[in-house]
Amino acid sequence: MRRMKTLMTLLGVAAVLAFTRLPARADSAQDNYTAYCAKCHGAGGRGDGPSAGSLATKPQDYTDCAAMQKISDDTMFKVIKGGGASVGLPGDMPSWSDGLSDPEIHDLVAYLRTFCKKK
């Protein structure tokens, strides 16, 4: 009986630790965009978010189809994961590798491509 109580206590503690250490994940690329990107890139992806004016470099306008066609998905992935400096761009764009998993970043890249079509 004592072993059972100890085992149950350990399992309970492990469960609490697991849930408190897991970061909150958004359910969709749109949610991630809102959480991580819209502050600078704007709700509509035009590079006009509330923090854009405080940056040395204007954030990318995702609705500019001509400009977006020149940027590969791989480059966008690298910029989101490692920040602008990771691909030789200004360091205003932060790294989101601590906040987003690789699959979430891939989904986010696909979502960013939809802004060009919304114009």
C-alpha cells in the first residue's frame, strides 16, 4: 500500500511538472502570426504593426506580391527561426526558435504566403 501511494505521488508530481513546463502553443498558424508577428508586420501583413515605427528597418510587407516572390520559403523559415541576422538581414527581426517548433514555422511560412493573395 505504501509503495502504491509513493508511486501515485510521484506520478502526480511528474504530471504537474510536465504541464507547467510545456509552453502554450497556438492552435494555428494564424494564431502564431497574431502572437509573434502582427506587432511589427501588422494584422494585415503590410509591415505596419504598432511596433513597426520603432524599428530601424521597416518590416516586410507580405502583401507585396512582387517582393514576396523573390523570397524563398527556405529563407523565410531561416529568418523566422534564426532572426534576420541569420541570413544577413538587419537584426530587427528576432529569432523565434524558442517560441515556435519547426513544423509551426513551416505552417507560418505557408500562412504568410496567403497575404499576397488577399490584396
